[in-house]
Amino acid sequence: MTRWFLAAGTGTYTELDPLDHVPAELEGMIRLFGEELSYDTVPALLGRSADGVRRELGGGPDRCFGPDDVVVVYYSGHGLRSEGRHYLAGVDSVEAAPAATALAAEDLVRLLAERGARRLLLILHTCHAAAGAAAAGQAMVGQFAQYPEAYQDQQLVSFSVLCASRAYEAAYGQAFAQALEAAVRDEKCGGTCAKNLALQSLIDHMNDRLQEQHATHAVFLSEDSEHAFFPNPRYKDLPEGIPLSERRARSWPGGTGFVGRSDALGRMDAWLAEPAPPGRWLAVTGAPGTGKSALLREFHRRLTEGEGSGEAAVLLVDVRHRSVEHLLARIAESPLPGAGGVLVVDGVEEAESPDGGDDGPRTMARVLAELAGVRQDIRVLATVSKHLVPNSSTVEEVDLDREDPRDDMAGHAARLLAEPDGPGSRSGWSAEQAREAAPGIVRRARGNHLLLRLIALRTAMTPPAPDGRGSDEDGESPTVAHALWDVLRARSRDEGEFRKVCVLLTGLAFSRGAGLPWASGLWPDITARVCREEEPLTDDDVRRALDVAAPLIAEGVDPAGRSAYRLHHEEYAQALRDAAPRGTAERAERAIRDEQDDRARKHPDRRRDPCLAEHSGKAAPDSEEEVRARVLIDAASTWVRRTYAFFTGRLPSWARGFPELVLIATARGSVIEETTDGQGRETVVVRARPDSGLYIEKFGEKFGR
């Protein structure tokens, strides 16, 4: 697969006003896509006529794209509207005769489709750009959907448009290009865990910067979900669940920061190397803070790096605040090939039940046991509470409570003192000073790895005494909650910042699933509702919270593929929940619903945000009948959309006769009644059962924009 970026545009015109910024803008876009997004680029097509653009962007069989190639076309210049169509102005275009002298936006798509482009993103930086998107969408979706046999292997399978302005707006200078560059480069749109940047996240970020115009986007064709036209330049191929500080500090492979537990790792290696029985599974147990997750992830790293005593295909799944459906979906997406595959599952004791009950961990453990028994080609390794370990001869246990790893803990404390934010970071402590102070930290931690981590992080913020000891090395042992506040206060610049950090972390403490994404402002907006903040929480507040609490936050991926954040350990979240005012949990549920309603009102054309759906309500899973009905409804909706697009593109007079179409469907049947009053006005009444799941979609307005 090759990613191609093609830039074209005109800044000087024979008849139209000049646009001096276009040459520099196109060069900037070529650098952005080529250097940061790993696209293959070619010199910009600058100052061409409409016919020149046709000749150079089009071509015969010798210039076709590969079947897996991704193509992005960026056009900058004047946009002209005439007779319901949108045109891209060339150097000799005449405003009074755009059909004869300019390039229709939909023709630009046809040029690339004829060259075999199957996955295409069109970026229009012109005035009235959304009009071009609507025209291209109507023409191309209808054409390719109705007559795929005419294009055979040249049929588009993914087609999206990114616009600099709405259909009735002008575009000003380089504002759009600068906003796009800023969005791609901002951690808000994608941290280090999301492989790709979602178009909706980019659009929201850009519109926060744009003043006199509004960027928009549309996905007209898609193979499954939105195609990944924007790879995330910050992505690191690391497993979920490690602290954000370590994710930022290192790449995989490399220094891991893991210390000790050699006996436990040896037992895990022996379990993997033993040839029989093939259906067994291994449970890693221990009290909170004994390092179960760290041990599991180190074992996973060793497998992926080919270390240890065996080689095996491995899949790591984090099921904290997630149900069995998430686990099964991950297994289906990433099947473990061949015999000897290992399924590594973290956070079983924090799993959720799909129906909102409290038996999520027990259900997850039971499914893992069944999976290990049925799938003879894989083995299961999971962190789980002792009382959930099945009583079976096929289960082995690594009990971390039975060990007294003081040497391991001292090594861990020394590493945290010297490198508090992960391998490669630095504090004011030398390696020798850290080794001398580590035993005192171990004593204060009383065998709790979680408490040890917090004490070491707090101590690292204080310069060592002349004798190498920490200022409070021999002090009284704190609780996890007190140690948490001490770390956050020490790493904050002042009390005001400390308070905002605590507020933002409280929002995470009451979140579910993968956590809250920063993209589109979800994390700060929801948290402000939950904590009743009078002043809005800004992006700068979130950036500082991520810096201050980086060792205490984990980054994952939400259902939309965006980077999402949660507390690294459940005890951190519990400490914040315990400190929150009464009623905060109920406000958190209301905040999600209110945020859903607000976004639906502001953006009625958008689908429901999957992250908000994951957090809101603990509804029972859909029945098989409801799922089947929803599939049929989606198919009907797609057919109506394509049919409408086809006729509006070819028979405008027909479309004017049907300015609005409405699709009405239910899962269990309905009755539609039409009546006419004395003035000739028609009324349609839909009578449906209360539990029928009424579905209504209006067609007409969105295609007319």
C-alpha cells in the first residue's frame, strides 16, 4: 500500500483576484503530509488552467493507482458557484462562465477514480467548499452505487471530503491550512495510543481556531468505519495500561523500567514451555499494589521481543471497566494464529457486566476458563482475584502475596527516584543516592507496590539530603489517598493548578470503559459538568493535568479509535471518588446524558458519539431480534440515501418535486396513518409500540446544503 498526496491550486488569475498565499500553502501541505504523515508526494500543480489540471491529474492505464493505495487530493484557490454546482477556478477561469473555464468539483473525483483510486480524500480550500462536497457526494455516491459494473476494479470503496468553509461562506487566507497543521500536530487530537486521527476530532479542533469560517467534513463511502486518511504521527506501538509518563518516554522495544520478580517470571516461562495440557490457564493473583499488571505486561513484552524460554503469538487485552463483549471482539479482530498462542488478559477483577450488575469479574473469569477449555490451541494468562480462580486441575496460580520481594522493591524504588517519569527521564537524584535511599522507602511502603510508587515519586521531587536520604524517609507511612495528594501537590506549580488537576482526575475517576477522550473537548466538558465548575476547563488545563499526573494516568483507545485517558490504578480512582462530594456519581451519569443532548442539538447530522454511549446507562444488551431489525433498517437507510443521491444528481427537477423524504421504521412493526384537514394540509401519524425502537431519518436537507 502506498499513500499518495497530490496538491494543486492557483494563486494568480487572468480574470479573478490573486491569492498570494497559495504557493506557500501548498508547499506547507506537502511537507505536512510527506514528513509527518508518511505520504508519497509530488510537486504541486500550481497555476494550471482547468484543462491543465484535468490532463495532469487524470491519465490512462499507465498511471493507475494500486488497489490498496490511499489518495489525498488538496486543492486551494477560488471556488465558484453556478446553477447548483461548485467549480474550482483555474488560472484562466471566468466567473461568468465557470462550466466552460473551471473544473467541477465532482469531475476532480472522477479523474482520480478513472486512475483506479479506491480510497480517496478530497480536501477543498476554496470559498463555498461544502457546496463542492455536496455536489461530489451526490454525483459520485449515486453513480458508483448504481453502476458499479461500469467501473469494475475502479470503484471507490472509501470517499470522504474535508472542506474549508460551509456552502455559503468565504474562506480567508491560510487560516484553514494553518488550523489543519495545528490539529495534526496537537496531542489533543490523538495521544500516543490511537493509530489514526479521526476526521471529526480534526474538524472540531480546527473550528476552535477558525474565526470567520467553519470547516466541515462528510464521509460518503466507507468500507466499514471511517477510513484512516490521517495516521497519527505520535502513535507508539505499546500495549495499553502502562503509565502515560512511560508511554511518552520510551519506545517498544527499549528500556521498560521493570525491576525484579525474576522468580515469578521464571514460573511463567516454565508454564509456557510445558507441552501439556494445552488447554490450561495461568492466574496471577495478589492484593492491590503487588504489581500484577506490571508483571503481566513484562511477560507480554518478553514474548513479543522473543525473550524468555518460548516463542508464541500473543494478544494483550485490558478489560478494566469493560465487558466480555469487548474481550470477544478483540479476539475476533486479532485471532491468535496456530498452536501455542497466548491470550493475556489484564484487569479481570475490574471487569463490568453488560447488564450493569456486579458480576462482571465473575462472568469474565468464567468465560476465560471456558475459553481455555474449548480452544485447545491457546493458553490464557490473566490477572485475577484469588476468589475468582476456578477450582480446576487445568488452572495454575502465581500468587504474589506469598512472596516478599524486598530486593525487587528496593530496585523499583531506586529506579523511580532516579527516573520518575520513565526510562530516560531524570530527577535530582543520582543512581547511587537513589540506591541508598530506596530501603527507607520500602519500609514506609510496608510491602505495597502502589504506595511505594507514590512515595518514591513524591521523594523524587525533593533534593536529597547531604547523606543521600530523602527529607521524610523515616516518616510515618501514609495511606494511598494521602500519598496521592502529596504527589499531585508536589508536581503542581501552585495550589490553583493542584485544584484543577484534582478536578480533571475526578472526572476520570467516574468514567467507564477506556476513559474519556480529550478530542472534541469531551474530557474537560464532561468534567466541568460533573464537578460543577463555574469557569470552563481549557485545553491548557488538560495539558498541565497530563504532565502533572503522567505517572498516574493510563492512555487507551475508545470505541471511536481516539486516545482516551483513565487512572492507571483503580485505587487512585477510588481515592478520588471517596473525596468527591456526595452525589457526584449521579451527576456524572447526568453529565453524560446532558452532553449527548447538547451535541445532538448542535450537530443533528452527526451520529451518536460511541464514547458517550459507552459511559451512559447500563442498558441490557440488544436481543437477537433487535440486532437483526437494526441491520435491516441500516440497509434500507443506505438504499434510500443512494437512490435519493442518484436522482438529485441526474434529475434536479425530480428532486425539487420531492424536497424531503422520510424513512420510518420500527423493530416490531408500526401503523402509518395519513389524514388531510379542511385546508388541504396533510398529517402523517405513526402508531408504534412503546418498545418498538422507532427509527426516523429525514433525507433532503443535508443533500441540499
